Amino acid sequence: MSTCSESMIRERRHRGKIGFAWKRRTVFNGPTRFVTVRFLFMALALFAWRGAWAEEGPEVRRPTPEQLAFFLKLHPEADADRDGTLTMREAVAYRRKLLSERASASVGGVAVPTRADAKYGPYPQNTLDFWAAPSNAPAPLVVFVHGGGFTGGDKAKVNPQAVARCRERGAAFASINYRFLPDAPVQDILRDVARAIQFLRCHAAEYGIDPARIACCGDSAGAGTSLWLATHDDLADPDSPDPVLRQSSRIAAAACVNTQATYDLTQWDRIVGPYRAEWKSEPDEDIHFYHFVDRNDLTSESSKRVLADCDMLRWISKDDPPIFLFCSMPDADPVQRGQYVHHPRHSKAVKARCDEAGVPCEYKQGGKGDGDGAALWFLLQRLQTKRFPD
């Protein structure tokens, strides 16, 4: 399908933000969860006993079975004996583990990449960091796509415990950079990320990864990009002189936290509701998203092809990989920009379309910061990882 190329006339260079807000800094929560510091202590407040956590006595205020069940739903790894019931002792042990890992993360930081700033494309921003799996066998790969509204962010923002947990489960990890809106339209930015997947697949033997087990995750713009990769038809060009572009762009799974349903912005009013004028960073931020010249471009045939190419809802089909969706925003009419662009209605629209097409899709709603760990755990399960060494 043809799209607006990078040679397209760009009469106005701008720095208008389409507005996919960054989440607060997070800390790792066990093998599979990330939670904000605030949410961690809100969730653990239900275990606020007096005295030692492991002690029991008449003065201890124990959580109710309902509270334990709720905590287990958020943190299934806390169930040490896997009997489906969370005991107080298991909750105590899990809390201690959380606090220990939180302390380690605050001291240690991210491990040094096996390959830092590897160039995957022709542009200065086309770089990635790669952490090899501790295995001689071809390993599955989790690729992190950072958020930032396609106007900011960096691959260095990866959570160190995400890298550590993937490697503990025998998976490799990569974090990528890509161009931003002032330098490229969204349709080309999406292809930057697709090229990163193709590059990693092209160098699978060199990097020690299994080309059939590559998955993507991210939040906000990174979530939408991961969803686009999961749903878009394969971009491989077998006749390309570039060996990277001859590779498949398809992925094995996608995990999307606070995603957008589509990057055809003309559909957002229908999906979420009216977008208020005061939320715009500039009057024409929607047309600048695609580097269109003026508003008439939204109705031209060539521009309609661009909108269709950026429409994940349109691309969803039965052959797509499993998709995980998590939203931390309130399910009510949005009252500010951040709520609008990350609204649960985006995820629900994707879920409904996946159900209609027969695509495996999980949707969860929860507290801020809890989605990243759930997303990672989803991918590790779909990639069939196991603790390494076993």
C-alpha cells in the first residue's frame, strides 16, 4: 500500500505534541509486575499489621479473604505453592521480596548492554541497545518501544528490572530509539520500529535470538506502535537490495499499556468522544501528525491511504499474534488530554475488534504502574520462557 514518503512536502516544521504522556517512574514488583511506589504501598496497605510481618497474634489486623484474593489477582506470583489461594505467610514473603528487589533496583541500575547503540537504519536516531540471553541456544526476544508522544523519550528509560527478569527467564531484551514527529511523519516513524524488528531478525544468528520468537511491548506511543506491528501486514520485500528489508516485520506477541486504538486520528471522536479544542497544542496538530500540508490533505486519496495504513483497527485479522491490553485510566468521560489519548475506550475498541476477528486478546484495567509488569509477564508466557538456569 502506498503511503506519503519522506520526500513529501513539509512546508511547516513544528514541535506540536500529539500528546501521549509519560508515566511516572516505576519500580519492579516481583518477577512479573511493575508498580509505582504509591500504588505499591496502597496495594500493600491491606497487609498493614502491627508488629513483625511474619508474626501472628490477637493484636494483628489481618487482611480479609476478599483483600487477599484481590491482591492475588494483581500479583499471581505471590502464590508460592500455586494452589490458587494466597495465605498471609505468602503475602508476607512476597512483600519482603518486593522491597528487596526495589532496594536492589535503586542501587544497581540497568545492566550494561551486550551491544549498545547498534545502528539498525540510516538515520541518526535509528539505534538500539541489546542484552543477550544467558544461553547458547537461540533465545526469544522482548523488544521495548518507549513512549513519549512521538516527540520525546529514549531507549535508556528502560526499567532495569525488566531487562533482568527477561534474562532470568532465558530471553534477550532490546530497547530502541526512533525518529520523532518534527523529523518524520508518524507513518515513517512506525516503519522505523518495523525496521528495527527486521534488523534484529536479519542478525538473529549473530545476536543469538530465535527469529520466530520476537515480541514487542511499550506504553502510550510505544503501546500503539507495538499494536501496529502486531496487526499490520508483513512489510518484508523479498526483492529489496537491502537484506534487512527482505526480513519479516511480524512479531509473535504484543503487550500494550495505555495504547491508542488507531493512528487514524479522524476516528478518535467516534471511539473516545469529542476532542476539546483547548487540549490541542496547536490548531493543526492532527495534520502535522502525518506531515500533511493542509487540512484538505485529510480527504485526498493519497492521504486516505496514509490514514488506512496507520489504522490498527483496520489491520486486525485472524492471523495476528496474541495481544495484551492494559489501561490505568478511569473509565469515564475524559477531562484532560492525557485521559483522552490513553482512555480505556481505545483498548476496548481493540479488544472488540480482536474478538470479532478471532485474535487472542486479553484486556485488563488496573492501577497506574501495574500494567508494565503484567505486560512483561504476558510476553514471557507467550514466548514460552522458563527460569534460567532451571
